[in-house]
Amino acid sequence: MAKFSNRDFSGEREIVLTGLDEAGIAGKEYLREALTNCADPMKAIEDFQTENGILLPSLRPIRERERKLKELLQKSFALINVPKIKPVVLCILKNMDRVEDRYLRLLVSNKNLYDECDVQRRQGEVVQKLLTMIGHNVKLYDMVLQFLRTLFLKTKNVHYCTLRSELLMALHDLEIQEITHVDPCFLDSIKRGNEQVLGDLSMTLCDPYAVNFLATSALKIIMYLINQEGYARENTVLVLLLRMLALGLQAWEMISTQVYKEPKLDAQLVTKFLPSLMSLMVDDQVRAINAKLPQDDRESAITTIEHFVHHQMLTRHTFKKME
């Protein structure tokens, strides 16, 4: 009986795949074009399989796995504060490709949970491989950082910023001080001639987790200012958070142009935009309170509230002019 190797069929398979395209049937070129122009390669492959009757068992389980993890998270997340259930929920989060914003917001609002999730992330396979490769070698660490900067510059993929942050924090967890103490992000100040440090700092602030934390913290301060009748422009912590957000959001442009300078915060952000936002937030609170009142009391309540707000605004404006 004649024996055939895989090599014997490779040329025939290539002819068949090429012939499919020439015959107007989706083949190799169609699939290459689809993968080149799609946003989700796995979805493109799955669509190609479905449309052409190709049901490879090696690809379908990936989406099935993600669906099952999502269902498990939905059922178990409410029990995340139960000590014996928490490790299970954290394990589900760790293995998901994408976590919905509603879960992220709840995690960020709870410092202990957020820290535990952060440690879980830093134990990821890629980070662990990089840690093993770098060891205590500062030169290797600098080389890895340069690769991450280059990849971020070429792709604009913010997940390289996440990896940069995770790597640094993982080294900090292991107390590898010979590296962490010389990392640009751990410097106390930026000296003249060393402004490129801002590039590294902006990358860590461009990490989506960092952006989420900064934005959430800023909103909490805004709510506090509303309750205390304070001004956004006078709160130094809020202004600092906004400066950090601006620095993170300008990371790619800063590294691309190599102009290492903190972006100037638009004054109208704190003098016009935030006051307008705070006013809308107050309106929402008034509507929420008004909705709970009996129908007969609503009109008088609105009149009272509007008079009170107008009086407060007039008083604060007069006080400011006297300063």
C-alpha cells in the first residue's frame, strides 16, 4: 500500500485553496482579507466557518468558554464578600478576556477587593514570564520597557500600558528594590534634562485601570464638593487628578513626538465645564427627591428648592466679589 506524507498533500491543498477564490468561492484570499480588515479576528474566523460549513472544534470552545465564565460571574458576583466564595469569583475575573464596566465600577469602589484583583492580574502568565526573564537585571528591565514603548507607539494599544504598570507593581510586590528604586515612575521629582521620565509616567497613567480609578475618584470629589457647596477650582486634589488624567490621555502623542512636557490643563475645565456638570448633578438630585414626594407637594417643593439654590448662588457670587 502506498504511503503518503503531509508534504505530498500540501501542494494539492494550496492549488485547491487558490482555485476556490478563482471560482468565486470564499477561500484563502477571502479569509486573509477578512482577517486584515476586521476588529475581532476570532469573530471573523467563526463567521467564515459558519458561512462555509467549517465547524472546527478547536475554535468554538473559546467563545463557549467566555460565555460560561460570564454566566458564572453573573451568578456569583453578588457573593464576592463571602470569604469562601471570593477566591472563586476572583478566579473567574482573572480568566475572562473582558470584564463588563458594571463589575469594574463595583471593584474599584471597594479598595480591598480592587487590591486583591490587582494582585491577581499581576500573577498573569505573561507578567510571570517577564519577571522570570528579568530577574534582578536592571538592563533587561530597561530593554523590556523600551519594547513596550515601541509596541505602544506602533499599535496605540493601551494594554501595553497596562502590562508596563503590572510589571512594575509585580516587581514592587517581590521587593526587587534594585529595579523599582530606579524606575522613572518612582522618582520623587523630575529634574531638568530628564523630562523623558514624563513618557514613562504617562504610560502608567494611560492604563485603563488607572484611568478608571482617576475618573471615579474625581467624581467622588465632585459629589463631595456639591454637598459642601465648594468650588472645583479650589480643590487641589481634584485639580491634581485632572492633571494626571490629562497626562495619561496624552501618553501616545507625548511618546510619538518626544515632546516631554505636561499638557496644560484647560482653565475652562474647572471654571465652566465642571460647574455646569455639578449643576446638572444637583438637578438630578432634585428630580430624584421630587419624584418621591406626593403629587400635591411637588410644585411647592420645586419652588422652595429653586429659591434656595438661587439664594445660595447669589450669596456665593457676592462673597467672591468681596474677596
